[in-house]
Amino acid sequence: MREHHAELGNAVRAVLGTRRRTDSRPVDDVDGPLWKDLEELGFTSLTVPLELGGSGGDLLDAAVIVRESVTAAAPLAETLFLVGPLLTAAGLSLPQGPITAAAAENVELGRDGDGWHLSGVLRGVPWISGADHAVLLVRRDGRDSVALVSTGEAGFTVVQGRNLAGEPRGTALLDRVRVAAIEDLGGADWFRRFELLGATARAVQMAGAAGAVLAATREYVHVRNQFGRPLVAFQAVQHQLARLAADVVTVEVASEAAVLALVDEDPQAELLVSAAKAEASSLAGPIASAAHQAHGAIGFTMEHSLGAFTTRLWAWRDEYGNELRWWSRIADLVHGFDGDLWGLVTGTAPIRPGDGQIDWRVDSGEQG
């Protein structure tokens, strides 16, 4: 953690204030006033460089905000981990208002005079029903490109949906929707990079939710009495709490390692991201189970704050790939190194073309 991260966390907590979710009821839409406050303080543009009108931070700074705001009704994870890097690579400025992102490889991109339009279907787009803009990763003439679209354009229709935690996950129907701006990216595989950034964002969010679950459980077993003494006085509860703490620390450390690898452009970034999302997804069930068992029946009520975190763990477990998907990715990486697991983990095995490693350097390429 950097020196300013503690201050950054305190600032985010102050803005969130009473806007934190304290129950597991569905979220209707983006919290507009909250977004405006975060926007004015530069939190939503944190991963956009100063020359593009942003705050000039990086993903480590973004992770602090995302962990603190796991139940906030705002697309902060999408904006900081997906929108920011995409717009930065494309040299586009971040527009005002709530914004989200999606990979739109199968959406049809057509020419319309001097402009471009999009047609197709995007499913499960986070917070699309409350977003003013969407940043879409598309293919233009065989090149990965970034298209900025206003959700208020003619032909842009949203069918509302929700994930298991009640967060908006809509389907966008595009019928010759005008593109506000489009720029080509470099030669890197941005669709694969998008997947890794999304998985990292969810791993960071799950780390924040898991930490909140642990804090709530620790507090409850200390204040709840049974047979004349606190629950934490019972050895079985102590063992359960210790196991819960170990699982939470695993998710926190793995997610932080993934973010650090992305920031440092580590050749092992794909391995660390895969491990982080696989660990977070596989431990979501045990963490939620242990917490609810410790809380008893009260933890399952919709009004109790515990459900606000555990339902998100269950929902985010599958978003951007569950543990099986990322375990398979790790297996593919090991196979690419001829089964040299130790060499892959330690970085001592030579990286050969075709090994599946991603070049994380941003290549501006041909713009336009």
C-alpha cells in the first residue's frame, strides 16, 4: 500500500457516508448524486491520465476505491478498471456522467457517411440501464478499436435485468446506433486484456466484500451471547472464525498481487490474474457459508447487512469467469510452458512466442 492510500480510503468512505447498502434488497439504478460527488472529486476519472482530463492515478489507486465501495450503487469497478484503460489507450477523454463498458466483438460496425454505427446485442452489461455512455471494445477492419456511444442515441434500447445480488445487468439492443467517437488500438489482443481487467476488478470487489463479511462476523460473535458467554468463547466458533479469516486474507492477497502485476506490466500478469479470480470465486461459497452459519437465521434476512455482501460474492463469482474457467486458463499456461509449473510460477522458464503471455505495453498504433 502506498502512503496516500490510507487518505484515499478515508476520503472515499467520507463520500459514501450513509449511501452504503445496509441490506440485500435489489438496486434500482445508479445513485446519481453519489456519482456526481465522486466525479467532482476526481475519483471516477482516476485511471485516466492528466492530459486527457483525468486524475492521473493507476489501478492500485483504483483498487482502494473499489474495495471501499463494494455496495455502492455506481459502476465504479467498470469505470476505473475497464473504461479508464480503454479510453487511455485510445486517446479519448472521459465524458461526464455514469459510464460502463462491454466487449462487443460480435456487434456489427458499419459506415454511415463520415461516421459509424453499431448494430447487435450486448448481454449482461453492468449498470447499462443507468449509464449515460458506454465504452465498447469492437473490431474495425480486423483491428481492436474503442467506440464511445451515448445510451440516449436513437436505436439504443435497454432491457433491464439483474444479477444474483440485485445489481443492474441489462441487455443492450443496438439498431444502427451512431458512434460518438471511435479510435483504433494497438496490436495487442485487447479482448483478452479486457477479460483480465474485468476479472481483476471483480476479484478486488470480492476482496472488499469478503473483508466486510469477516468484520461483521467478528463483531457478531463477540457481542452475541449463548449459554451465558459470547459465541467467540466457544472453541468451534474460534476455529470457524480462524478459517474464515484465512480465506479472506487469501482473496485479499491474491487480488492485490493481480493488480500490482497489471500496474508493473509483469510478464506473469495473466497467471496472477487467473489465480486471483479463481481463488476469489472458489472461496466465495465457503466465506459466505461460514459467515451465515455464525450469524444464524438473522443473517439470512433481507434487512440484515450481511446479505448485501454475501449475495455479491455469489454473483461476482461467475462474472468474468468462474473458478473453473480460470483454473483452465492456468492449465493452458502450464501447458504452454511444457508442463514447467515451477518455471511458470517463478518466472524462470523462457517465454516463447505463442505461450499465451500478453504484452501489457500500450501501443498507440494507427489512430483514426
